[in-house]
Amino acid sequence: PESVATIFVNFPEPHSSEDEPLVSKSLLQDAHRALEPGGNFTLVTDDIQIWEAAKDELSELTHLYDTKANTGLPPKFGSSFFDRLWETRGFKERFYIYALKKSSKVAKEDDKGKDKA
């Protein structure tokens, strides 16, 4: 626990309707446990449905993460063979989410406040 600085999910495959999405609430909760204080979870995709679904999941976990969702690529992202290949085929839209882990203490305090609500 709390031993990973950064988790990257780059261009995940879309899921079928029967499968749980890759960026699910349970994955994000597990990632929070694995991330060190101040660690981050970064998702980069060219699929707006994956991006929207991840934003929805993270909107329910505001007690765990400070989140920034944006279009384009994150700063200093670089490139890959597949990124360049998709771009040459006309797939140019990119989306990313940067989720910074809140400290475990803040998350626990937020959880207590949620119980009272």
C-alpha cells in the first residue's frame, strides 16, 4: 500500500457492454490504496466514451482524488507508435484525466463526513 508514485492508463481498449469498464470505481479505489501520498492516476484516451465514463466514476470519488479532465494530451506526454499511427489515419482527438491522490487522512475525514450526511 502507498508505494506507487504514478499509475498510467494509456489508450485502453473500449469495453463491451457486458464487461465492467477498465476505469471503474473499484479500480480507482484500488489505485488510491496503491498510490503514495501525492501520487497520481493518469488516463489518456482517444475514446470520448471511455473519458466520459472515467469522469463519471471519479465524480463519485472526490473524497479520494482532486481531478482535472481535459482535451488534448497532458503536458510532457510524448508519443508512441500507435498514437502516431492513429493520427495519420485521421484520429486526432485526445482526452486525459489527471487525478491527484488526496492524503489518506483527508480521505478518511471526508468519509466520516459522508456518513453523517
